[in-house]
Amino acid sequence: MTRHRASPALDPVAWAHVNTAAIAQNLAWLRSRLHGAVAEPAHPPRLWAVVKADAYGHGLAHVLQALHDADGICVGDLHEAHTARHHGWRGPVLVLSVWGVRPNDLCDPALGELHVVVDDDATLHLLEALPPGRPAPCAWLRHAGCLHSLGFADAEYARAHERLHACAQAGVLAGVGHLLHYASAEDPEALADERAAFLAATAGLPGPRCTGNSAALCGSPHTVAGDDWARCGLALYGASALPGVTGPELGLQPAMSLHARLVAVQTVRAGEPVGYGGSYRAPHDTRIGVAGVGYGHGIPRNLWQRGMALVGRPCRRVPLAGRVTMDCLTIDLGPHATEGAGDIVTLWGHGADSACLPVEHAAAACDTIAADLLTGLTARMPLMAS
């Protein structure tokens, strides 16, 4: 769902900069990855660009500007599909969930070429209730795979496909495809096993296949080489889904840089506490910078324990110091710091020069994943795109 963002002030205290050119470059990198994995490079899988959750927190309106070369976009719900159309997207749209939607809602001509994921009996009944002679969506039947959260297991899968195929023959649906979301794509052996099970479940059933996620495309692109469509989200924004590897190390360009300004700089003596509960004690005389960004903007409270920031020009890495509060966080600038109020701090992405602090490092510092940080920014955080 696209969120209302705070309007950027002329001189904001905190903001996320979105580099749309980086997204276009990452899309080209993914296409090249797919081309290199197929026996016939002229016919690689088509690519769904996943833009759910307000384009992973980057702002759907901004990101769509960079996706001219995508074959289609993948959204979370029908509201996001309408929003994408409102912002000018004219290509295919794949909706991951139509839970609670009425039959007539899927027949709106404004939705254009519509694809929907079918992962439960309720969605099956919804599609079977579509009126004939109206714009017909394409259905993608989800195999439960190893996630076992959504979708149909083997015997149920064949029966569900039979029902959808009957709808297609009656003209109620434009087509029926097969879809899988890998549970352990970062593990090549588990990925191969899950793919084999999916191919066995869909053997002999007509329709295109769609699999893939960022971990599969980055680590084992050959596993999606035989598919008609591949889906990719996180890597599109320059972050890696592979453990221990960052997006820049793969050749991806981080699309988001998270900045804040120092609002104060304090001198703290060795042994003095900093932050709530005296959570940090200065190991030596030092300068503590106060940046105007906190958990009210979506920064995890526990980032301070192992988190770093970029400051200065040229950029240098310095540690966070003291618990993150709702509106600010503190940084140990060091005893010889020259930074002052108004200077910029970068928590992830590109700093004031070419230096980069990958979002994966910030995620690891608070025991989470990059997607959690990117999508967790609140509406208080202005998005600025270029």
C-alpha cells in the first residue's frame, strides 16, 4: 500500500534519497543475469518487478519511473494495482492477494492487463464467480512448496488447476499459470529440491511457470532459466538476499540512502554515560553527535549496539553510541571530530562522497534483514528521488 509521506522541508532533518537510475541499472543487471543463465539468450524469462509495500519503502511513484524495461510489476493487493495505474503504469500487473475482493472488482477496465495469484479456495470461488463477457484476468496457481503457508499441495494443486482451466476454457479467465515462491533459495541444494517438487507437481499441466526471488536470481539463476516468468524484489533495490554478501559486492547499486543532520554535538568525558539508562559509556574523551532521526522514523531501537554511520567529507565510519530514541540517535564522532550541527550523517547507502554503507550491514547490526529496514520507514521519513 502506498503511504502518505511527509512533505520534504527545504532543509529536512532526516530524509531517504531514492536513486531511480540505480533501480534501472539493477533491472538491467537482473536481465543480464537471466540472459547468461539460459541456453537461448534470445528467450530468457520475462521479469516481474516486485513493487509491493510501496516499492519496498522506496515510493511506488518514484520507482515506476525506472521500470520502463520491466515486463510487468507485482503488487501486494488490488489497491496497489489501482495506485500503479494512477501513476501511469500501462503494462501487466500481478496481484499477490485478492483476499476480500468482490468479482466485479476484478472486472474494472481501468486495471488493464491483470494477473492474480490463486492460493486458497476462497480465491478459486471468486474467479469462478466472475461474470462472462467482462475483462478477464490471468490466474497464477500457487504451489505450496516448502513454505506451507499459502497455496495448494500436490493432490489439491491438480484439482485446483482443473477448475481454473475450466474457467479459462469458458472465457472467464484469460489464462492459467503456475507459481512458486521458494522457501530456501539461498541454499542451492534446498532450492534444487524444491524446484524438482514444483516441476513434478505441474508436469503435464498446461500453462506458463513463474518462480524466482532475489536469492534465486542472485545465487542460482539457472534454476529459473526454464521458466516463462521470474519475480524479483529486493535485488531490484540494490540489496542482497544472500547471507554474508551485500548488493554492491554482487554488482548491484543501492537505490536508497538514509540521511539525517546533526542537530547538536556534545563533549563527553571518558566514563560518562550517553543515552537512556546509561546504555553507552564513553571509552575516552570524545565528541557525541546527535542526529535528528529515531525509531519514530523507522530506525530500529537496537541498531545502536552494533550499528555504524558515515560522517564527514571524505566519509569515515563511526559507531552509534546510546539507545535510539523516538526522534534522535547519538553517534561517537571521536575526540578530534570537526563535524557540527547541520552536517550530514548516513545510516545506510551512499554518503557525502563515493563511500557506501550497505543496508545489509545495518540489518545485520540489529539481527534482521535489509527488506525489514527498507519497508519499515514510517511516514515521517520524507522520500526524495532523483
